[in-house]
Amino acid sequence: MKTAHPNQRRTRARGAVVILLVLMGVLVLSFFRAQVVRGTAWALQSDSNRLRVLPLAAPRGTLFDRNGRIIADNVPAYSVSLFPAPVDSVAVTLGRLQPILNLTDERVASLVEAFRMNRRLPLLVKMNLDFEEVAALEELRPSFPGLFLETRPRRRYIGGESLGHVLGYVGEISGPELENPRFTGYEQGMIVGKDGLERQYEEILQGSQGIRYVEVDAVGRVVGSFEGYAAASALPGEDLELHLDLELQHYIHDIFPQGRRGAVVALNVEDGGILALYSAPSFNPSDFVGGISRDLWEGLNTDPDRPLFNRAAVGRYPPASTWKLATAAIGLEMGVVGPDERMPTPCYGSYQYGNVVRRCWNPSGHGHQDLAGAIAHSCNVYFYQLGLRIGLERLVEEGTRLGFGEDCGVDLPRESPGVFPESLAFWERRFGYRPFENEVMALSIGQGPNDQTPLKMAQFYLGLARGGDAPAPRLLRGEAADRLPAAWSMDLTPASTQALLQGLRQVTSAGGTAFLSSLEHWDLIGKTGTAQNDPTGERRPHAWFTGMAGSWGGEPEIVIVVLVEEGESGSSMAAPIAAKAADFHLRRKYGIEVDTIQTLGEHLRSGTPAPWARWAPVREAPAQDPVQGAAERAGVGAAVQGPATEGPDSE
């Protein structure tokens, strides 16, 4: 066999080496490209296969009352979610989770539908899991691919039912909300405010979500810790300080008559801040955290007492005699009446204008009254004549200027404007006729086309307490909120203002309709009202008290309005609630111990002496008079005649 020449073998060997070197170079370049040049891309693809990106919920901002007490904050709680997967797989997993998490068929169906609408994000199945549910999921975790258990901030409300209508409640964002421009940037599963302050200041309280990574295996099961690790921390929402007095709000809730419907509003005279805003019956916002049960939701919506209805800011009622102060203030401002002026026709129980006869609530009449006396005795006949002096067109014009046809501008998502004629065309549009001048008689005593919210009446009395101007009532406290301009103002002289306040003071003085609600330490003044709300007489009249209180000889410090639906008597039903609430607030403000026996009526009923009472020398009352008997037993001074109870205002 002929062998190759050694030179040929060397040449071939060198060629082979070159080929091997080229091949090795190609391999090295490929490895370099794969490991170095595209290393980041491959690592990213690898991470995308084993890591899942989850939003990290941000704690909502904490709410504080005016004294720094927490009203709403956050506590950690467990929630369970499912990673994106085929719809059928998600539906099967939800079916297996249903008995463990006590999910209803409706809840499962809604979750499947929500996932169909958005398959990009994890599906939040349930929040606020209890210990047994968490333990069961931990034990069965290998059996549920794509399941993720995490801790999320859970909203906690301190006030319970007392603050339901103020705070509102939170819940998972809905489909229509996601389409709302206000919620641009929000994602499915986020918790948002649904009502009250939670809704009003949603953008401030919400905060910014963070990002969390969890590691999964090839079938989507979470490996390692359920918690994963955070790539970007969540930023909590801003804290808010409110004008609200948490203890006052609790106290009003405790003293409001059980089973009654109504509202209480308390304002700080200095800045118009809302110290309390209560509506009865109420609801517990904690019931909505994590999702409210279907039965409870239906119960709240079908309850004839309408616990979800905010009677303080949304409910509208005839203001009755409490509106006589508006008539008086307008008359004084226009100069058609003086503080000491008496009307030409005394009150004998009725008043005739043309062929129209209007009655006073007191069939016996009140005789001649000056302005303060007419306010104190709530004399309809006096205000009929005052209304006629003002004139229908001017009364409508001035009432509209004072905002009785508008809302107050309170920082809540829902508030009803008042019902009040903006012009004489109101009658033509609403009733189909041009009004006669005698329409002013009903309007001047708070009847006719005049319905106001308790909050609006509180704003008006705030203006009286401040000498003629009233800012918009506010819940949020802060430099910007406290510098709000006045919503309206009245040009009242000091003498006119004092005449109005003196009339209110006589209401709670001896012989006044609310005398039994007078207090030991504070000058409580105000106006009772008993408003007809049903021409058929099947429903009882609403009870009003609108007033203010402060230290004796000082300026008013708190304005308080109480409405009790079908309470019948403003003096016996609404006034004591207002008196006790004002007494509670002022005692705490000045460091005086709060007593369970506060009003004069409570002193008399309990037999507790009340030497501070300002008794008037009046005729001796019948022996069977309970007020008289209690006064004699208590030894509180001269016998006193029980104050007259104001009857329903009559047109």
C-alpha cells in the first residue's frame, strides 16, 4: 500500500487543525453570543417562565378626628388570588375552592365573568380569610396550581354604626368604575371608596401600588414562600385630619332614640367645621370590608327604614318654624321690620288676608308680640304679616340668595339641594299657575314649596351664630379647607342679630317651648319646629330643633340641628337630644365632668335639685302637672308651669 508523503501528511494535518480551530471559533462565538450578548434576554425569558408579577396593595391613608383619635386605619389580612390561566382551568379551580372558602354560586359565576373580561391580571378570589381558611389552603396548596395567598391591608373602622354615613365604605373596583375617567390607572382587584369620605377623597387615600414577584414551577404552582419578594414597595395613601369629634359622634349615636329615624348635625361656630354628622338608622362600614354578603346587602336595601339613606345631607324635610328665623333675618336686612316692632294685627289664633284665613298653631293666640316674642312663641300670625311686608317676590329672591335652593357644598359625594322657589316662575312650572301674593304666608312660616336638609338648616343657623355669614360646612380639616370663603352673608346690624338671638334665647327660658332642655353650664338657645309632612294625617309630624350653645355671656360655640322623623314635638323629642349633645361637647371642651343628668327636664324627672334653673314667677300649676310635681319634690324653687308644646305649623 502506497503511503502519503510526510509533507502531504503535515499539510493535511495543518488543514485539519485550521478546520478544527474555525469550528471551535464558531462554537466559542456562539457560546459568547448566547451567554454574554443575549444573556440578559435569556435570563429574562427564564424569569418570565418561573416568576409571576403581582401588584402589591398600598395601605389606604389613616383618618383622624380633631383630637388625633383614629377613625379608620388598616390591619393586615390574608387574601387569595389565582394566576392567569385558561378560563376553563380557572373555573375548575374555583369550583374546588368553593367549599373551602364558602363561596356562593353567584360569587363563583361573577369571578369567572370578571376573569373573562380581564385575563391579564391575577383574579382576586376572596379577601379577609379567617384562620381555618388560611390553614386549609396551606395544607392543600400543592393541589391548586396558580393559587396565591398573600397579606393585604384590610380597612378597619373604629366608629362602627355611628360613623357609617360619614365614612362610607370600601369595596373592590367594579367594571363601570374601571371605565370611568376618574379611575384611570386603576386595575381589577383594587379596593376603592364607594361612598362617604372614602369616596370623596379616594385619590388622596388610595396610595400607589407596588410590585411583587413570586416563583412558580412548570405547572404554575408557587414554590418557596407564598409571600415572594417585593421589587417596588407600595406607597401608602395620605393621612387626613377631620373636624369630626369621634366621642361626640359616638355619644349622639348612643342617645338618639332607638327605633327612630332622623339626623343630627353639629358645627363648630369658629370655622364651620363639622363636629358631628349622624343619620339614623345607620350601617356598619366594617360589614363591607372584604365584600358584603348578598343577604346583608339585600336586607339593607329592602329595609323600610332605609339605613343606607343619609338623612343629614340627602334627606329633605319641611323646615317648619325653624325657617321663621330666615323670614325674620330677611325682614331685618331689608328694613321692613325693627327688632322691637309689633305687627298691626295681634294674634287671636288666626289671620285673614283678603278671603284667605290662615291659622296660628295656638288657637288661643299670642296677642301683641315684638320680633323676639314672636320667635319665642313661634307665632304664625306675626310671621304672616311679616311675610306680606317683605312680599312674595322679595322673599323668594332673598331666600334663593341665601342658598335655600342649593346644596351647602359639603365635602361628601352626595348632597341634596334644597327645594325652594328660585322665582315666581317656579309655581307656573311646578303647579301650573301664577302665584298669588298670599303664597308668601305659607312660605314665611316654613311651609309650602320649601324642603331643606338638616345640614342646610345648620349652615343657616351657623350664619346667625357668626353674625351674618356662613362658610360651607367641611369635614376635612387643614389650612386649605379652613380658609374657605363664606358661602353667603347677610347684612345684619348688631342690634338685629341680638334681636334674633334674644328670640332664640326665650325659647329655652322659663315658659319657652324648650325650657326643659335648658342646661346648667351653657347658654342653649334655639328654635323648635313641628312640621306637617302628610296632608292626609296618616303620618305624624317631624320634630325639629335648630340652635346653638356656648358659655353664659359669651358667643355661641356650637351649632346643633336635630330632626326626628315623625317625632311629633320639637320641644319634647328633638330639643333634649340637641341639649345633651351640646352639653357633652362643651363639658369635654372645658374639662368639666360629663354627667348623665344634664337637662332641666332630666333633673325634674329624677328628683335631682337644680338650683341653677332660672325659674319665672308664673301661676301655680295644677297638682296633677308632672313637671309641677317634680319641681316641688326636687325643691328647686318656685312652682313652675310646664312649657307649652308647639303644635304643627298650619297654613
